[in-house]
Amino acid sequence: MADAKGEDGGTKTLQTVSRAMAILELISRDGPLNVTSISRVIGISRSATLRILKTLIVSGHVAKPRNARTYFLTERILTLSSGYTRNNILAKVTEPIIRNAAQRLLWPMVLTVPVGPEMLVLITTEPESPLALQRMTAGYRMALPDTASARVILAQSRPEVCDEYLTFVRQSPGTASQAGVFEGGVMRARKDGFAFHQVQGSREKSLAVAIVVGGTAVAGLTARFIASALTDSKAQETVLPVLQSTGSRISDALASAPTT
């Protein structure tokens, strides 16, 4: 009887672990999701989904910002992989392409990816650019509304993913005041295929395009320039073509890159 009980307990534990991994894979693939969406896709009850999510929050692999309805993966999830992660592949494949383009452009270029409610810098040429005012390094984080790259990524994302991010921005105390401007920027980026943004008080302005692979926006490529040195129209004429051609080369390289 004791052995049978132990076997049942082991089966239940294995089932929970399997469901937890399925939830992590789902959020990794589809971006921030609410409980209802997760439970529907995984095929378990809402209460069971909540229990697993709470455990993943305690373990540090999932986060739910205050007042938000959606759950995000944290950087700790990267420790589950001993091989290349998506970000490893992005950095490895794109760095030589970006640095080559930045040498010609001179203005600094930055590659960012969404990590939960923020944009994470994977690659930046700012430290070596003679025209950079700011010297951010890889690992630097920015709130979604503070970037042009978040605008182009969401503009190229599936509607439900875009809506979840926009809902988070509206509901988060730190970004709610910027929600209207940010959403407007996403809509313009969807129409234009690129986005401008200038953080209030900054002398620098950003121009970004999305890196799209297999129909999915996986990153944003940004050029940062001094706003007083280039008008938007001049930036579209001189900087945007470099971003677009570099983005195309990156997309092609990522599409053919090994995933393991």
C-alpha cells in the first residue's frame, strides 16, 4: 500500500512538473499571457494553472507585476538551458552584422529583446561609437514605452500578444501615464514599418525596425542619433535604409542559424 501511494504521488508530481514546463514553453513562445489564456491552451483548470504559476513565481522563473493581469518569464529561465538560448543565438549571429553596419553608419546601433515588461539590450555599439552621448552596455534594461524598439516589435506581433503588452503598460503604475502615447506609437509603427522615439529630456532620438523571423518579431534594431543633428526626414533618408538592410541580413542569418 505504501509503495502504491508513493507511486501515485510520483505520478502526480511528474504531471505537475510536465504542466509547469508546458506553461513555461507557452509563455516563452507567445509572450505575456493571463491565467485564462494559459489554462485554455494547456487544458487544465484555472485554479490548477494559478497554483502552478504561484510556484513558478516563488522559484523565480515567472513574474507578475503588481496590478498586471499577465505573467512574464524572468531571466532566471535561461538557467534551465545548458545550450544556446534564443538570446545566445541572437547575439552570436547578429553581433558581427551589427558592428559592421555601425562602422559605416557611425551613429550607435543597439539590438534589444523584450524580457517581461522591459526591453533588454543584447548588443550595443555605443561604447565604441564616436557619436554616442550615452554609453549603455549589454544587459541594460529599459521600460517598454521608453524605447522605439518595443513599438516596432509590438507592431509586428500577433494581435493578442500586442494587446497583452499594451494592457500591462496601461495597468502598471510606472508606465500608465505613457500608455496613450505608447499605443499611438505602436499603431504608427504598424503603418510605417519603423518607429521614432525620444525620451523626454534626452538629446538623443531613436529610430528602430523589427527583426522578423518566420513571421515573428524577435528583436528590435535601433540607431540612436543626436536629435539636433538630424531631422526625422533626414534620418529616414540616411539612417533608415541602413537599419532596413541590416535587419534583412540579420533576419536571413537567423532563419538559417542552428537552434541547438
